[in-house]
Amino acid sequence: MRDMTHSGTAADLCGICVILNGKSGRQDRREHEALMRAFRESGLDVAVKRPSSGDRIAAAAAEAVAEGYGIVVAAGGDGTQSAVAGALAGTDVAMGIVPMGTFNFFAREHGIDTDAAAAVATIRQGRIKRVSVGDINGQIFLNNASFGLYPAILRAREDIYRRWGRSRLAAYWSVLSVLMHMRRPMVVDIQADGIRRRYETPLAFVGNSAYQLRIHDLAGAEAVGADRFALLLARARTPWALLASALRLARRSARQGVDFDLVCADEIVIATRTRTRLVARDGEKARMRGPFRLTVRSRALKIIVPTDAPDAP
């Protein structure tokens, strides 16, 4: 996701398949129709796959690769883009992006407009950029991977979204509800750059997006720009202390050494006391077996960005 080189333009590729996630972000039928209209008006001839569930997105993208498409478009939020990227990383197939999620960190990092028509114009006229991705036990992530409170927040967020709909306010409410019911911190053993250290923390957050770190004014963006991870470990031990840290995060005043510890490395191994743990990757959660080995797959993914997008975020 940083320090990349060019490998041609999007126009050099042929065959476009759109992976349309109908359950992502603020999407509804009118948005889908607007997206398809934007493709028609752009003159691009596209095939469309509509996975029946979020779990089928990666399989649909892999099918598109096997079928010989030169571009596979991820139409959805960060989770959709991450799932498609997992199928495309390491191949010559480029990923187009139509952001339709709540936060759209990956798209914003690379200058891709959240307006569907503008995003389609980028797919038609943009250039190819190679970016690095994160790997956790063989699974790809674009923005972040985390353990502890954040996966619990995602689970609470799903319940709130079902009741009240998707919005940033609902997302923030899910954070508050989980913080106030925090249990004992995790015990994690971290190995990074040959150094081992044990932490007690309610949240281990592995940042792989310089943009996401910068918008919260958090340390670690420079490390991400150098193809390293920024591992942030929350220091709070009680719900009220964690809430105070969360409020400072919202005000962009969270402090290293006070609110979190920072570990930067291009390879990190995280071991916990439980054999399996719920892990969040780019807003999607799944139970995984530890220990958790995180590596940077340098320049493994081709994406289509605006012609004037910077090479480094």
C-alpha cells in the first residue's frame, strides 16, 4: 500500500468482472442500478457476480481470476475489497475499486472517489499501481488486523446495524457499548525484530494503512510507509480508562506511552493463551488458530488508481 511502481494503465487490460456485495455499507437497489448505469455510460462491458453472502466474495473473485478476467472490481466496503484482494494478490489481475462502505479507508488512501460514477471513470481511465498487503496466517488484509475488543465491537456493530441501519453513529455506539462491558485484558506474547515481550492488553491492533493512522493522528504511519506494520497495544485496564483513551482517540489526542504501546516490524508473531481467537481483518471477523504470524507481502497486489494519485500514501 506504499512506495509503489507502475506496471501500465488500466486500458492495457481486457475483461472486467464486478463483484457486487449487496450487503455492504449504504448500498441499496438504487445504488446498484446507479453503478450499473455508470458502467454502461462509460462504455465498459462488464460481467457481474453477486455472491449470495459475504463468505462467498473471495470465492467469486477467485472464479473471475480462473475465468481469465484482466480486471476484477470490488464493489463494496473495506471487507469486500479485502476479500477480493485475497484472491488477486500474487496474480497479474488488477483490482478496480468502487467504494460503498462506511469508512472506505483503502479507497481513500489511494485517492479513489467514493462517488460510483467517478470510481468507474477511474477504472476506465486510471493507471495500475502495485501495493503491499498484510498477511496473517495466509489470509490477506489491507488496512488492519486486530484481536480483543475490536472483534467484539464488530459483533456488537452487526446487531446494531440490523436494528438501526448502517451509519457512523451506529458504529461509534457499538464501540461504547463494548467498552463499558470490558472483561479482563488479554495476555499476549509478541515477537518482533528478534525481541520477545509480554503484554496485558484489551486490544492489539495491527495497522497496515498509513491513511487510517494519520486520520486518527496515531503513531506508526511512517513505519507503514516503509513496508512495516504498526502494532498498537492498548494500555487501559478498566472500562473507564479505556473509555477515556477512546475519547482521546476520537479527539485525535491519543498518546503513545499513555494510551498505547507501539511495536513496528515487518514480521510479527502474536501468541495468546487460547488456542483459537476471534480475529478482525478489515472489518470482518473470523475465528483463527494461533500463533498468529503477520508478514508484509510487498507489492503483491495490482490496483487501479486515478492517474494523478501519488505513488506513496
